[in-house]
Amino acid sequence: MTIGISKKVLLEYRRLRLDSEELLDRLINECVELNNWIPINENTPIDKELILYYPAGIVNHVFLPKIKLIGYHRPQLSSICRQPSHYQELSKDPE
């Protein structure tokens, strides 16, 4: 499970004059589960590289829109998965 705090909440707490223990308690209470996987629909970006999720399991590759790669063979599967259901956008490379 991935949890986090929104940037908006962090900016609000930045203005408050709280001691470190009270600030930490408030921040812990603000943590929410983040949904990393976005369902594929008509709003799915087609001009970016994406990590795809197939119902048969996560496939560690990226969607390459220029060649329209939407399949990936995994030896443990009996066929090629062609219907991803969710995606994640790739984060920027570290500098």
C-alpha cells in the first residue's frame, strides 16, 4: 500500500506554527492511500510512455505509442495478453 499527503495539505501546514510532535501527528492523520493504477479509458494518454497492468498480472514494460505496442509475452502465461486494464504514468528520470 502506498500512502501520501497532498501538496495542498503540506502547504497549509507549512504556515502553521506547530511544534514538531504536533506537526507530525497532524501529518500522519492526513495520510491517505494513493491509487497508483488508473483505469484505461478514453482519457488515457496516447502520447506518453506508460506502465501497463494486465488482469493476468503486472507486466514490467512500457507502452510505446509510436509503434502501438500493447502486448507482451510472459513465459508463465499461455498466451499473449492484449487487453491491459490500468496504467501508470512514468515519473521523470532523476537528475
